Amino acid sequence: MISGGMNHISLWKGMSGTSMPNWDDVLKEQERWDIVAYIKTFSGLDKPAKGPIDYKNQIKSSKESIEKGKETFKKMCAECHGEEGRGDGTKKLKDDLGFRTWPRNLTKPWTFRVDNDPKEIYTRISNGIPGTQMPSFADPTSKKTLSDEERWNVANYIVSIADDVKRPKDDTVLKAIRVEGELPDKVDDPKWSVAESTSFYMIPQIIAKERFFTPSLDSITAKAFYNGKEISILLEWDDRTKSIPGDEKAKEIAEGDVLEDSVAIQLPVTIPEEMEKPYFGMGDSVRPVNIWQWKSGKKDASEAIKLLNANGFQKVEQRDAGKTGLRATGIYNNGTWRVVMKRQLATEEKGKDIQFEEGRYTPISFAAWDGSNGESGSRHVMTTWSWLLLKPATPKSTYIIPLIVVVVVFGGELLLARSSRKKI
């Protein structure tokens, strides 16, 4: 943690998800080890009582080991980490200092403080994490203990559930695929399985008041289709809690009042010339933006979609979403929200709405709110501008011309062969 390493934030090599920088380019290796020894004296850890972890009985990952680990995980770990490891357990956790903590989403190993090597996971299962509610499952005085074999099996299972599709990569273009016929408007439509996924990191909104510094959401994944009339975008993000105001279950694990979960897509009103985009924080006085915002609803009110136009944080106009054909629906399951938003490619109010064009790059950004983490208004996470591309359909000539060439070449060779036989 002192040295630093690979991190998801560009050019940042410090500890993942924190302001902790790397020191390997400032301090010599021995100096870093000396700091480790000194820090351990603060809490009496300079003389480990249990000795070093022994890895000699490591069980190699296999289908059998993973299945056994899955069963043990469900019995011993799901209460906090959720049935599928997304951190959507049913307990409200606080650290030793009384601060709210959220269980780690184990399907995203790139967010781990170290990494998802089986030995690292085995170490945490065995020793626990001091200062947090993560216990030691090797402590004989604990009510919850696991054998050495069980701990290795759980470590192998946790490695197996990593979802690399949700890892944001260098590609910042959301590619919408052209299809014929109706677009999918349900999150579980089988058509989504063939769409291209693109994931983006989300960061806290610290531009305008009220600034936000304690996020629980970190990334969002998007897919898109379009036809001659509409565009359909599927958004998927992990959220440890389903936040429905008025719901007693949500209240039990919320941080303060339960607010609505929400997600938004931001687009410029006009496609910028020469790549000059609006300010990514809700536009600016010269270049306005469209915002499509979906909310999860309350106990006595269903989900809703809003259409907003903004010229900055202080100048926001709510409009009639129905006039643009904008609609949305969402489903929460095992720690993940999935929301589909659809809208017409072109609208009647061209001066107020983005008009989508095939083959053209359109700036797009996203924002999300975790209602159980006290997020609303300007307290949320967001992305900067990325790109949406409505990929042109592949022309039929792309397939026909090569076929014609093959036929012509084959026919020519056949005629040449016949001519040679006659001469013989």
C-alpha cells in the first residue's frame, strides 16, 4: 500500500479508491519496509502473536474447489457480501471508529486494496481486517470458523466470480448497433446479449455545492441499439442497496434517510462542431445539455423518468419527456440495477433536443445516485464526457462483392482448365 501499484485512475499509482499516493519513486525499498515496521507499533502489531501465514496447504483452483467454496460462501459470507458477492448483504456495518463501511463488491477485483490473488484473499479470510467488521475465520475463539481447506475453497470461489466485463478499459466509445424491427425495452430482453458492452468509471461530484466525497458507486456499464426511428440504451451498475423511500427493509441499512436510487444520461443539445463540447458539469451558458434522469420511485409511487435541459448547475428546466418519446424502466436484482432508456432519434424541438445521427460521434456522460448513501441533488457520482456512436449498418455490398469475385475467379479457372484439356 505504501509502494503503490496498478490503479484504475489514469496516471495514478496509489491505493485504489483513495487519495493515498505511491511512494516507490520517492523512498527506497528499505525505507518503505521501515515505515511498515513503525506503523505496526501504533496498534501493537509489531510482534505478531500468530506468526506468518502458512500457504503450504494451498488448494489449486478447480471446478470442485469452486463449488465447495460457493456453498461455504453462501453460508458464512453472504450475510454481508450478498448471495453473488456484490456487497448487497443485509447488515448495516460500521468500523471500530463508528464510521459507516460498505462490504466489498467481490466481483470487482480491480477495486481491491491489494489484488485477487488466492493467497491475498486467503490471508484476509484467515486474519480478518483489523478495524473493520471483517472477522478472522481461523480464530478458534470465534463462533464462525472455517477449516484451512474451506478457506482455500472460498478464496478460489471469490477469484472465479470476477466480472471483467464491468472493468472500465481504454475504450470510451459506446457503440450502438443498428437492428431491424422493434428495439428492446425490457432489461431482460435476450437481444441485449449480442450488444457491445462499454464500462466507465464514475467519480464523486466535487465541482459545485453541495460537493460529495463519500461515494458507494464506482462504475457503470452501457449497451445500445438503434433502428430507423429510436435509440435504446441499457445501463447497468452495482448498488449494494435497493433504495425505496418508505420501505422498512431499505431503512434498516441506509445511511440516514432513505432516498431514491437514480441514474442519468447527459447529452449536448446540439452535436458540437470541431469537437467543442459543453462543460461536462451540466453544460454551460452557451452550450446547453439534455439530461434523462430515471428514479427508482417510492413505496407509494412507481419509477419515473424526467427530461431536463441545463445551462449549468443553477439553470435547470424540466420538460415534458413524453413529447420526445423518452421512457424508461428498471429492475434491481442481487446488488445490481439495470435500466433501459428509449427515445426517438429525432424530435420536433430541434433547438432543445439532441438529434441523433448515424455514423456521427456524440458526446455522452452518466451520473448515478445511491439513495441509501444519502445521495440526492448535487451529491452523486458522475463521468466526464465519453462518446456515443450509432454504428452504420454493414452494406450488403460488403458481402456480395467478395462473393462475386470468388464466382468470377472460380469460373475463369474452370474455363482455363477446360481449354487446356481440349489442347491436349
